[in-house]
Amino acid sequence: MEKEIINRVASSKLVVLDLEDYYPEGKRIIFDIKDWLFEGFVLREKDFREHVKQHNWTQYKNSFVALTCSTDAIVPAWAYMLIVLELESFAKKTIIGDLNMLESAIYQEIINQLDLEPFKNKPVIIKGCSNKPVPVNAYLLISEKLKQIATSIMYGEACSSVPLFKKPKI
């Protein structure tokens, strides 16, 4: 007589959190202001303002934008502020930094707004592998949040997870 195969993972209380499920669609763009600086290094206010005024901002509609200056120029805060005020009507989010910083900022916002009630008092597996560029920082942020409410936290897949945290029994 054959014994019935039981999927213990499917019948357990484990809850899987896949950060890839929260990946927001939208183009990611690096906006390098070096071309708007005299010889790539000197910000001339009048010229800079003219570039801002003449630029086609609609191309950033529904995009995520990372503002940067790839030269060693000293860029005053007001220059980035001037750009973000134009981008605000089009871009979903704008930061100063690179694409990794942009993804981290996007996910920080998502995780801060995430309803974690489904994970309360449950063992949680934070799914590891993803096809989308989920930043490592997002895993850190969600781990901190889940530690406050989950009974345990694991990383990976249900069949081969790495235990990270277990709430002590009182």
C-alpha cells in the first residue's frame, strides 16, 4: 500500500512575502546635469535656468528619476530643487543619487505603506530570488518591520529557507 504524499508546506501557516510583487512599473532614468554646466564643472545660474526652462520635461511622465552630476562639480541644492519642481508634474519619484539609491527610495516608500496585518503572528518567508531589480536594502527594511509582528522570519523558498529570526516564547 502506497502512502499518500502530503505537502506540508502548503498546509503550514507559512506566509510568503515576495517583494517583487510590489515592484512598481515605470521607466528608471538617470538625469545627469553635467551637460548643463559650463565645461561640465561650473554652474552658471542664468545658463542653468535657461536649460531648465527649455528642457522637454514631458519625456519623464510616469518615470522614476535619479538626479546626478557625474563630474566633481559642486552643485548647489537649489539647482536640484529647480529641476525637481519641473519633474514633479511628470515623474513618479525623483531623488539625488544613482539607480540603486532610486530603487531603495522607491521600496522604502512601498514598505512604509505596506499593510503588514496578514503577516501578524505568523511565520514569514521573505522570498529570495527575483527577476526584477529588488534592492538588497528592501530586504533589510522589510525584515525590521516584520520582526515587530511575525513569529519567525526566514529567507529563500519554502523548500529551502534560511532561518533569520524566531520570536522567543513567553
